[in-house]
Amino acid sequence: MIIDIGAYEGDTTVPMALAVGKEGLVLALEPNFHVYKILEKNASLNKEFTNIIPMCFAATAEDGEFTFNYSDASFCNGGFLSQNHKKNHGHHYPLKVKGINLEHYLLGHYKEDLNRLKLIKIDAEGYDREILKSISKIIIDFKPKLIIECYKQLTTEERHKLYDLIDGFGYDSFYLENFEQETEMKRIKKKNMTDYRHFDILAIYRTSNLK
């Protein structure tokens, strides 16, 4: 089982679904209803090889309606940017989206499937830490690998808080540069969170923590 939060049109959803196959399960969350139409179409293809369930909502702490901000009138690039400290994000096109507490949703609808949860990917334009906090029980109980974006607009304080949260879950962080199997794993320490303006993190539960 894989959860793709911020699936957009499915550019990572479809390859992950092909990787886990028909017997696997990929939940793809995309709150932007304009883009969701494309995600839904892509999810309907290759049904004999994949099992994708698209969902048109954002992962939020509470259920409700929220305003996301996008950088262009086509609503192609954006997210819950009002939650970031930097307000000069340049995303001036608001869009009302539906938000649902994902942890409650998963425990209510996919409780049995969670035993095979292997990966959660989050790409939420800087809102990743809040999403991680909102699904903390899922992470602690099932220990999936995490792919997280360190968004370019995050302040040093926000970057350090993101690292501390991941570390507090008992995870080690590594730079994610590509998906090649032979790629050398480069460890991220807290001091490295400002080395790059924008990068992706692969977080893996520490084997030393396993009993």
C-alpha cells in the first residue's frame, strides 16, 4: 500500500502503482479539482496492472473547506501556502478545496489495508510538516518509508522543525536525488537542512529502533 499526497496528475502515482501491481493499492490525494480530472483519467488506465484510488481532497488537521493559493490562473502549482511563515510566495490565485483529516479517514475506511502500508509520499508546497503531524499515529504504528519535500520557501526554523519531527518519529533522513536502485544513500543531519534551497527527503525508520 502506498499513499500519494499531492498526487497532481499522477506522474508519481502511476509508476508507483505499476511497481506494486494489481494486488497492491495506491491512494492518490489531489485537492485541486481542475487537476483531479486528469488524475482520475490517468488512474482509470491500465486497470489490469494497477489499483489506484484517486481522492479529491487535501490532508488537513481538521475537516472543512480551505483556501489554497496557486501561482497562475491555470491553477497548476500551489498549495496551503497561508500556513508558511513566508507570505511573499507569489501565489496569488486562490482556490477553495476540501480538506479531510487523513488519519481518521484511513482508520475508518482502510484499517485492514494499513498493515501493508509501505510508503507515504508528500508533495505539498511546504505544508508537509503539518500533514506529517496530522497522520502521526499512522506513521508511528506502521512505520512506512516517507518521501517528503523540503520546499524552497521554508525558513531555517521551519526546516529544522521538519527535521526534528521526522527524527522524533525515529526516522533517518537521506537526500532523494533519483529513484535508481544503485544510488548512494547520503544522510541528512539537521545542519544540512539549509544546504540546498529545494530538495526531497527519503526518511527510513531506524533499524536500531526495531525490537
